[in-house]
Amino acid sequence: MARRKPTGASAYRYWLAAGWLAACLSAPSAAAAPSGKEFYEETLKRTPLFKDPLLTAYIEDLGRQVVAVSEMAGEEFIFTLLDSPELNAFATADNYVYVNRGLLNYVSNEAQLVSVIAHEVAHITRKHVDKQSSSGTATKVISTIAAVLANSEEVYSAGMAYGNSKIRSLGRRHELEADGSGAEYMAKLGYDVDQMLAMLSIMKDYEILQKQRARAKGAVRPTYHGVFASHPRNDSRLRAVVSRAKSLNLKNSRDDGAIAYRKLTQGLIWGENFLAKETPTERYSNIAWRVRFDLPEDWTQTSGVAPFAVTGSQPEGLATLSMTRLARTAQSPEEYLYNQLNITAVTDGAEITPARLKGFSGILKQRDANDNSENKAEQKSIRIAVIYYKLSAYVFRGEVLDGNDFAEQDELFVNAINTFRPISRAEIAGQKPQRVHYVKATGNTTFSGLAKAFGLSKKDVDILRVINGLYPAGEPISGAIIKVFKQ
């Protein structure tokens, strides 16, 4: 029987991204580099699309408008909204531009979002992400994408270390070029280019905050547009290249689009998207007991006959795995198996720790009461396991119809038993994620007061300041629209 493919395993993500990174960085020619379509396919295997048709269409429309005023007007670009909580956007070969859902949480208006899209489009129009580029910026782009795929700071750090000397020169120059061209595209569309500086300032504030939090752990945080040492508000070269776009002769001007943006992002998910995580059909959950485990793929489950709580069955009925709940004792799980379940001996016995719970498992040899053959001395193998959770002992029993199939089915038994775990509060609450909300400040509104009103932590106060462009110590102005997040 085919085993279930791993999904979301960090080790696998690390291997995948590291493999891509190694292939890109060691490639002797552009032919060895992955295409934009290949990156797209691999990205979606690890990070799904954010399924919001209105927001997706909104980003695609803004992207098309930016491309239409660029040097590559008329060429096809692919704009993708990823369901990732990270503050990030990036461009890859073959005109692919990605925006993370998490970035939208930090954007305050349409003009700021356009500045990000225009910046990434400019990386393509200025040939920064051309497949044949071997510059330090290409190293940065590849390592950033690898980090996105792997969700790994180690992968990012390895990639950045490889091209660090080039990043400091070519990387900064390319970012300035992308800012300059992006600001030009914004101006041609009628947006105030100062909104690009405002967006970059929010990103820099976030980078500063994350570095402060990570410094104690000795970690490195991958950040969007993170090659500038100084703050955008103080960087004269950055302000100069962005401000040059103001000299363009514009016939039409637009407002910042804040109202439209707030309407589209009211209720936008903040942080991890629990709603996107599908519950496997093979999962057994008991809310009253606050436990769950996953049966093998394609197995069916039926309510058990006392004392069994549930029995899972292989489609052809060749194997079953049952679970029952009994009162535990002060004995160890191994002692419980012998003294409470009256089992005299098991082979291959070992302690198990699913979800860090105490347990014991082994193989029980037992005569088959239904065996009508002449050789009744033949014994069948049964997988037995005991797991303690709170005041209960959860006992698993895996059996096969044909003893010759035991080794194959036992692997599935063990995997299923090891998925046993308590049900989290988030699951019991329906896995409701936090969402973005907009409120109008009064003369008495403070960020600490908002955090208290919406049940946020003290650490969230810094984030509230960042997403509202008031980091590190600003407070809301009466009448201003403030962004918060809550369940």
C-alpha cells in the first residue's frame, strides 16, 4: 500500500530549498537555473495561493497597470498572491511577481501596494532577475526564494553568505534602480511617489523590530528590501532616486486609494491561516476527550463497540486499528500494559512519545481464536500500544487478516499511533485566525489601550505601531483610521 506523502515537513522543505539553492549557485550556465515556471510550481507545493478572488483580481489589475507604463508594456507578467504570513514580495525569471498575504497586513493604502508591485516589476524590467544574471542580487533573490520555500533562516543565511560581498555593492545598486524605476511607474499612473518612501519606512521599521527580537537568539531574519543600512527617511540616495520621479509631467493624479484598500482588506487574515488547513478525512477527533489521531490514508472509521472508541479499517478489510479509552494508573505505560491489560509478553517493545506524551508499544503474539486450521499452534501478530493523556490510558490494537501482511500493515499502524495528540485550543475554538480591523481613533486612543481592548500582548504593541507607520513610539492621532488585528 502506498504511504501518505509528507506535507509541510520542515526537513523536507529544507532539503528542497537547499537543493534548489545549490543548483542555482553552482550552475555553470544559465541552462541549469530553474525557470520562472519551475519556481512557480515548486513554490505552490510549499505555499498555497491565497483564495480571495477580489484581492487576487485587485493585485493582478494593479500589476497590469504598472506593466503598461513600463519598458515591457505588452509583455505577459504573472502576478501571484501567496497565502504566507511573512512580510515579503519577490520577482523571479520569466516575469513572475509574488506578493505574500502577510505583506498586505502592513500596507496602509493602494499607493503603497503599487509601490511594492512597481518595485518588483522594475527588478524584471531592469534585468535584475534575468536567468543569465550571475550578480550578487541574483544570489539574494535565489536565497530569498529558497528561504520562502524552506521557511528556513539557515537556508537564507547560507545563500546570503555565499554572495555577501556582491550584495553590498550590486545589491544596493539594483535596489536603488528598482526604486527609481518603480517610482517612475507610480508617477506615470498618478500616485504620489512619497508613498513608496512611506512603505519602505514601514518595512524598515519591521526589519529593525525583528532584528531586535532575533538578536538575543542569535538568529538572522530574511527581510524584504533589506540591503540598506540606514533608514529610508534618512537615506539621501534613496530619497533622491525616488524624488526624481516627481519631475515627470503628469496629466492625471490619483489619491492614495486608502478607502478602497481598507474595504478590500477589512477582515484579512493576520498570521497563520488556520482556515486553509484542511482536516484529513481519515482523522478521528473526540472533542469531549480532547484527543485526535490520523488513520492511514483511505481507511474508513466506525464507532467502536464498547470498550473500543473507534475502529479504522483498510478498504479491503485486510487490516484494522482500534482505540479504546480506559482509566490510567500511577504505573508506567509499559507496566500498565502488563498489569492492567493482562498481557504476558511483547516483542520489539519500546517507549513512544507522540506529542511528548508518555507511551509504550510492542508486538503481541496471540493465538487466533477464529483459526479453524489444523495447526492451531500458529500465532498471529498484533500491534499494541498504550498512551497516557491526563487521567486516561488510550490503548491501540492493530490486527491483520493475513499474517503474511503484518509487516507492511504494521508500518501503517505505527505511523497512525504516532499521530495521536491532544486537540489544541485553536482547534476547539474552530481554529479561528486573527483578522485585520480598522478603527477610528479618538483623543483617548493609545496603542496600549487598543492592545488591551482586543486582547493583544505587550509585544503586539510594537507591531501595531509598525503597521500604522508610528514605530517606535508614536501614538494615534484623533480622527485617524488605525489598523488592529483580533480574533
